[in-house]
Amino acid sequence: MLYIIFTTGRCNLKCKYCGGSFSPERVPWKPKYSADDLIRFLSGDPDPIIAFYGGEPLINVDLIGEVMDRLPDARFVIQSNATLTWRLKPEYWLKFNAVLLSIDGRMEVTDFYRGSGVYRRVIESAEWLRRIGFKGDLIARMTVSEISDLFLEVNHLLSLGIFDHIHWQLDVIWSDRWRRFDHWCRESYIPGIDRLVSLWIRRAEEGMLLGIAPFQGVMKAIIGGSIGSPPCGSGVNSISILTDGSIVACPIAVDVEWARLGSIFENDWRETVNRIRIGDDCRSCMYFKYCGGRCLYAYKERLWGESGFRSICRLTIHMIKRLMEVKDKILHLIDKGIINIEDLAYPKFNNTVEIIP
């Protein structure tokens, strides 16, 4: 089981598509439970994956350190905006299996959405992690929004040679519908997908499988038969623990009743796992086994309405179709030993990468 632990509801940034900190009434800025309470709850799992989340999780490094000290055999993940990296001691960074740093691509795009100077601080943090000997999976976690050029942003991050994997999420959940969304999809995003797939195949033919997480995850499903539903595992093999001790199925579903599963003080919360499912309208789609119904929260809330929801489905289907077209090339490269099928199998465990943008 993946346990996404909110160390705080507070964030030190206020990104344009996010808005910064959660309301302290909704997600308290300090945990309302003790570390003993949390450890007692987590100790019931013989093989936990623990991901630190927020807000900005590094605002509360004391909780991170205590959990890592007391559960040394767990696998650890963190999602951070990378502006407070120095607050956590190097010995703890070296224990992480996966580190996701928020960066949206090129400097001008990242700084536009996240704040002046943020790009530089993220890159400095990533380079510092490499210098101190971090050997885990270093992931650039992008948000793609209206001024983003998918190909340019992803290609830029790949060119830096710092990150093992790149993943992006479309800014299509909380934000108001973009002024020219359909035009952007047609003129920017879809051509960007096409160019990225071509780049991915070209580099694979040279013996290098680029770490483009959505491509790897979907291709694994195309070759292997299916992807999990939802692909992030929310409410199935992943739960989120808020700072008040409540358990929700999805880390962004902090204010909706359908996501509530219980609390760390209750013994019967496991009975609620798997009760929140993607419905038959998605399950009957021929592409469901490759996308898993996309984001659980987006499926349940549909804040852009039905037409908006289906517009994003069409983007996902386009990506799936393009990857289906190159399936035989990938299988040929695997058969010839040019690339390794093990490199395609990503992620190796649920590391909070949602796979489907």
C-alpha cells in the first residue's frame, strides 16, 4: 500500500494553477495527531510505501525524519517544490527511493507559473542531490498549462541530463476552462505528443529509452494487457492521510465526502478500500485498459462539465493511439536486445507518478 502523508497543508509558494496553501480549516498546517499515532497506523503494513506530500512537505521536516527513522525498511517518496531542499539533512535524502521535483519545463514557463527564480532553485536542488550521491529515481513532475509547449518543455528537461523520468499533468481540474483550450490542443499539445513519440522511438533505436513516464506506463499496458484503475491507485492501493488524521482515497480530494475512507484512529478503514471505482461509462470504452479511467478526482467531479471531461479523454486517446502505432517497433527493439523490456516496466512500484496526464 502507498501511504501519501500530508506533513502540512501549508505551502511557501503560490503557483498560478494551484493557489498555494490549503485552508487550515480544511487541511491543518500542523498534524493534529502524534508521531506515535502515525507510526502505529503504518506499522500494520509489512511493506509500506510512504510518500511525503503537502502543501510543501519540507516545511515539516521533523515528521519526515521521525517516520524515516522509525520505519527504516519502508520505501520512501517525496513530492516537493524543491525550494526548501536544504531543510532536510543529506542522510535522509539518500534514503528516498523516488524524489519528485515540481518543474514545468523551461525557465520562462516554470517561473511564470511558479514564481520568479523557482526554476533556478529546482535545478540547483536536483544538481545538489546528484552531488551528494542520490541514486534513486529523480523525477521532474510538470504541470502543463496554457502557455506550455509540451515538446519544448519535456525536451528541455530531458536535455539537462539530471532527471531519470519526466511526468506531466494537464492543468484541467481546478482551473477555469482555458480561453482557447481546443485551439491549444490542436495546435500545440497534440503535435507535441506526436513529436515526443517520434523522439522517443528515435532514441530507442539508438539504444536509449527516454524516461517519459506516460509513454512507458501506457506502452507497458499495450504490451502487457492493461493498466490499473485508476492508474494512480487512489482508493485501491494508495490512500492519503491528512494532517487531521483522516484518510481519503485521493490526495487532491480533501474536501469531498465520496473520498472519505476513515481515519488513522479507526480499525475498520480497510473495509472501505476499493469501494470508490471508475464507472461503467469509462469501463465500457475500448481504451479503458490503457488509461484506467484517468484521474479518479476528475472522473468524479468533472469540474469542466461533461464536454470538458470528454475533451481531455480525446487527448489521452490520441496518445494511446500514437503509442499503439509504434508498439511493433518497440517489440522489435526489445527482441533485438537494443532496449531492455525491464526499462519499459515503469514504475517498478507505486511512486505517486499517475502515468496518465
